[in-house]
Amino acid sequence: MKVKLLTHTNNPEKVIAMAGKLCYAGCNIDELEENLTREDMEKFINMLIRIGHESPLEHATFTFAVEGVSRVTEQQLTRHRLASYSIQSGRYVSRDNAEFTIPEDIKTYDYLNEEYNDFCNAAKNIYKYISDSLLTEYCYEYLVNNIKEYSPDIQQDETFIHSVMRTGHKKEYNLLKKKAIENARMMLPNSLQTKIIFTMNLRSLINFFEHRCCFRAQDEIRELADEMLKICRKEFPLLFNKLGASCRKGYCPEGSMQCNQLKGVIPTLSDLQKSHLILKQKEN
């Protein structure tokens, strides 16, 4: 997996702090900007996050590029809908040289790892066979139905047909190749690796990290989230040092589904609510 922060809002701490302070200040924009110190920025950003006034965080956006993640992770990532995604197309890009993600749990067992790899290689080979065969059929049908000089009795060798299409009918050939690829891709498994460029604002990133840095998240998307957070913390510690899984707040919101790693270590939200009720009853 390769993760890269491509670009971001210029001086995001300043933008967020100004937006936050504007909501509570009576001064004009120039005065607001002139009087904004680093201490002010830290104060306002921490306050906004602490009290849940998160709309100013939407003014800062971050664009990431990711390679080598599975379609499963892509599906989980795009469930975070307040974001923009550009994903490598399976209609226009051939997957003859496809690579696949192997879950760590499967790697643990040699016999499962071997069978998993055999299946992925078989899927790739069948994909290539179907896409090549469909392309040959499409090209042959096109030549027979549209080119008067072409006779069905002429040599029907695959190489010959593709050669005719590429030299004299390149546009039509490319359209038919796309059609063959988009049908053959139905054969490929969810472990197929893809490439994604996506943009999220800070408010969406907080939600993403809370859910995907959690131990309950699947390994691959947790690895992605952890790497994104690591990059962001290095670039913008003021914004990201306190971000992460929901349990960073000191309690787990997952209730009975709390992960084994933190069970008994930190309370769940329902534990806190029960404790609060007990204290109230004692007071009364």
C-alpha cells in the first residue's frame, strides 16, 4: 500500500481558527487576521473540536493518493460520503496484470495462502481469456457486418482480426476493447487492487479516523487510516495530534461490540451512562 498527501488547503490552521473566531468576534476580517496568534489558533481549534462546533473545520480540505488497496477497502472508504473520489476505471483500464490483496489472517496459514493465490491467478487468467475472446468475437462481427470487402471466409485468426482492426479501424477497435473489458471485469474478485485519489475536509477526516482507526475496523482500511493520520500528524500536529479512533476520548461508543483489546481497559458509553444514573440515585 502506498499513501501520499497530494495537496491541502493553504495554512489550514489559520483558516479554521479565523472561521471559528469569526463566529464569536465583533471585529472585521482584517483585524481578525492581524490579531490572530499561534496561541489563538491553538485555543480556538481545540475549543471547536472539544465543544463539537465542527462546521469551521470544513474549510480545510486534504487530498490523498492511494495505491495498492483492494476493492473491499474502496467500498468501505466511499461509505464516507462527504468526500470526492476518483477511482481507476475497470472499463477503460485492462487488468491483465492485476494484483490482489491477501488478508494477513490468510497469510498465516500456508495452505490457505496457497489456495488463495491459486484462485486469484485463476481469476486473472479467466479474465484475460474472456476479454480477449470477446474482443475477437466483437471485431469479427464488426468486420463481417460493416466492411464489404471483408468476407467471413477470410482467415479468422485472432491475430489477423486484431491487426485489421488496429490499423484500419482503430477507433472502433478501442470501443470494442472497452466493451470486452467491462464485461470480463465481472470475473475479478474483491481482492483486486485499485488506485484512488480522494479529498476530504477535516470534519470528514475526524469521522473517518474515529471509525477506521478503531481496532474493530478491517485490517487493510485500518492500515490506510493509520498511515493517513501519521502523515497528517507530521504535517499539521495542531490539527491532528488529538485525532484517532473514538476511544481517544476515554470511552468506547461501540457498547457490547467493544474490541477485545480495550475490553475492561476503558469504559463503554453505556457504562458511563449507568455510572451516572447510579450517582444520581445516590444523590437523591
